[in-house]
Amino acid sequence: MNGRATLYLVLAVIGLIVPAVIFGVAAADNAFELGEVGDELWESPTAAALAADLTLSSIVFWVWMSREAPKAGLRRWWPFVIANLVLGLCFALPLFLYFRERRQGAYA
């Protein structure tokens, strides 16, 4: 495994753990209600701007990935969309880059 692939994998793990810990702390402090999470996303202009930025960045990632995956020899890119929706962009994007780098490294 090359250095760049290792970096992407480390970033994916960090992108999985950090938001999960923050979300876990928030859920432990408050009774977790999914509707309340949605309300909090749009509660302040700052939170709404961050939610909109994350949503638009995710859509850009999906569009780019749908074109990049076949070039990299990755036939299935939809699992990364699911990872993005369930676990977050900060996990799905570096994970995709890790698999792309590994695939390209196999042909180098």
C-alpha cells in the first residue's frame, strides 16, 4: 500500500470516529429524537449554512464519483453514496479515494 492510500485510509477512519463520538456525546446528553436533530440543523443560520454546505458538497461528490469510479476501474460506486448518507462525507470521500488509489496502484 502506498503512502497516499494509507493517508486516505487514516482520514476515513478519523472521519468515521470523530463525528460518531461527537454525535454519541450529544445523544447521551439529550434524549435522542431524529425529528429534533432535523430541527436543530435549521435552528440557526450558521447551522443551516453548514447543513446546506454539507448537502451540496455531498451532491458534488456523487456527481464527480459517478464519472471518476469507472475511470479508476471501480464498477460499484453506490456503496460510497450509502456510506455518505449513513456515516457522512468525511468518511465516504476519503474511503472512495482510498479504494481508487489502491485500484490505480494495482496497475502502476
